[in-house]
Amino acid sequence: MTTQIIRHDWTADEVQDLFDLPFNDLIFEAQTIHRKFFNPNEVQMCQLLSIKTGGCPEDCGYCSQSAFAESDLGASKLMDVEEVLSEARKAKDGGATRYCMGAAWRSPKDRDMENLKAMISGVRDMGMETCATLGMLTADQAQELADAGLDYYNHNIDTSEEFYGEIITTRTFQDRLDTLDVVRESGMKVCCGGIIGMGEKILDRAEMLRTLANLATHPDSIPINQLIAIPGTKLENVNLPHSIDFVRCIAVARIMMPRSTVRLSAGREEMSDEMQALCFFAGANSIFVGDELLTTDNPGRDKDAALMSKLGIEALPAFEEPALDKEPTNNLVSHSLHEERA
Ligand code: SAM
Ligand code: DTB
Ligand code: SF4
């Protein structure tokens, strides 16, 4: 049996079958596909900055920045452009090649666009790839940001369409897909993923990945976050998923979206070196670096440098296309594993 490797027509049963594979078979298949497209010893380094923190009108149950959360964050104003550029410079000096600016908004206001564009063009002028996550966008806003030099826009679907309403009620799953459409149409690259460990079923994880893989174009970057159960949020008491179950999600994402960058995102503070190594083996090839994510802690430069050195992993340079142009010419790959098991 041969199976087309870049696909947009995954069925629910096929994805469930991947999740049901014995772990060794799943990881072997993910690593085999990973090596067709990527240097397996290269990881992309992204750094986050919260440019506007807290007071968000959305009710995302995982988020400390929601006005519905009982956190002591308060609500800050949009940072000054110069302050953002100074933080970006430090991130670059620390080894980040992509800088992602996040704002706790439902969507950007027109009055903020000039400052946002100055931040984006300033970061790009430093030689870093630019990313932003600012909530929902209109087509005009997406185009303005793209024209200012924004390379990537992050906007996550977070979970399956079915489970979504348990976590967020102030905007719909379709709203998220609509923003992804305008981002894609503007020419920006799409960064879209979700969270594992919010109390969802394996079926929800499978359906989330199926939604992403069945988009007309796969997201260029796919952040897979492990829930950080933040005190004061609706999900503060949810237990961590089993590490093997988390690694399975990375592997399935890699198999379904072979050319995309899969980011081992939030939650690394709670992960052992061995779990992170397994995630890289399963096809993760990007991380957030730096001491902080948006409002929570991240392993930081020294710890990550030690891990990368132990694993022999190097940083991917900025603006280098991570995916090797190694797709088999007939778009087909031998895919005998399932056949052998049948
Ligand atoms: N307000 C913007 C939005 O929601 O699109 C941008 C920022 S938001 C914090 C970006 C993403 O971070 C969320 O969609 C979610 O997937 C992830 N995230 C937020 N809080 C998290 C948490 N406590 N644990 C894991 N991931 C989280
Ligand atoms: C994404 O998927 N994860 C990042 C980024 N996109 C914006 C955010 C993680 C946030 C973790 C919780 C916090 O620091 O507040
Ligand atoms: Fe607001 Fe984004 Fe947090 Fe949701 S995830 S509450 S939209 S900052």
C-alpha cells in the first residue's frame, strides 16, 4: 500500500488509528517522516513577549489574562515601541531567531495599529522573523500587519470543535477559522495549534489535529502546548496529561503535517529532559526560549543550552526554510506499517 504523504483529507478513523498505534511504531513512523523533510538535529528558537498583559474580555478557561480569571495580574497598557525593541534585542542576543509579540485582546483596535506596525518593522530590521498573536483580525488588519513585515500570525484553535465550548464561550471555533483565513489570504504564514491537558478526550486531540491537517494549506507552525494550570483560572485543578500521551500528540501532528514546524510550546517547565527528548524524536522541531512565556515561567537559556548540547541539537538560523525540499517527486511514500499490522 502507498499513501500520499501531504494530505488534507484525513478521516476521523485514520487519525484514531494513529493514536492507537503501539508507541514504538508511532514514534518510528513520525521520526521516519520527520527525516524526509527536516534535519532531525535542528530546532527553531522562538521568544515571546507579552506586549499588553491582562484584562482580556475573552473567557478562555486556561488563561491568566482573561478578565474572568481570578488572578492578580491586573491589566496593563500596550508597551512602548522602544521598550519592545529593547526586549527584542535581548532575545536576539540570547539566541532567539523569531520574536512573537502577544496581546491580551479580543482583537486589535485601530488606534493601536501604528504602534504595532512600528514594533513589527523594528524587530524585522534586527534580522529576526516576526510573529504576533493579537486576537481576531479583519482582512484589512491582516493586510496592514503583513505589509509592515509580519511573517507569522499565531491564532490557535486550542482543541476540537466539540470540546471548544467547554473552554471558551465568548468567541466561536468558526471565528478562529475565519481569522486563519484572512491571515492566509494576506500572505502571512499561519501559526496554529492548541493545548493538551484541559480535560479533553483523546478523540478531541485527534479532531483538533484533523481540523488543522484538513485546512487547505497546513499551518506553517503548529504550537502544541501542555496546559499550564494557572491558579485563578477555570482549569487550575486539572491534572497534567501522561507524558506518553502528550508525546503521542506531537508524533501524530508530525505524521499528519510533515512539512510544518511542530513547536513543543508551553509546559516545558513541567517536562523532564527525557520527555522533551522524546518530543524531539517524535518530530517536534521548535521551542520557546527565554525565562518567560507570556505570564508564566519557561526553562531559560542555561537549562535549554545544556539540554540542546546533551542532545546534539543546533538552532535553526533565522529565515532559513526549515523543511528540506525532499518531498518524494511522486508525492508518495511507502507506508507499509499499517499494512504489516493488518
Ligand atoms: N489573545 C491572543 C489569542 O488568544 O489569540 C493571544 C495570546 S494567547 C495567550 C495564545 C495561546 O496561548 C492560546 O491560544 C493558548 O493556546 C495558549 N495558552 C494560553 N494560556 C495557556 C496555558 N495556561 N497553558 C497552555 N497554553 C496556553
Ligand atoms: C502558543 O501556542 N503558546 C504561546 C504562544 N502561542 C502565544 C503562549 C503560551 C502561554 C502560556 C501561558 C502564559 O505564559 O501565560
Ligand atoms: Fe484573551 Fe488570548 Fe487569554 Fe483568551 S487566550 S483570554 S483571547 S489573552
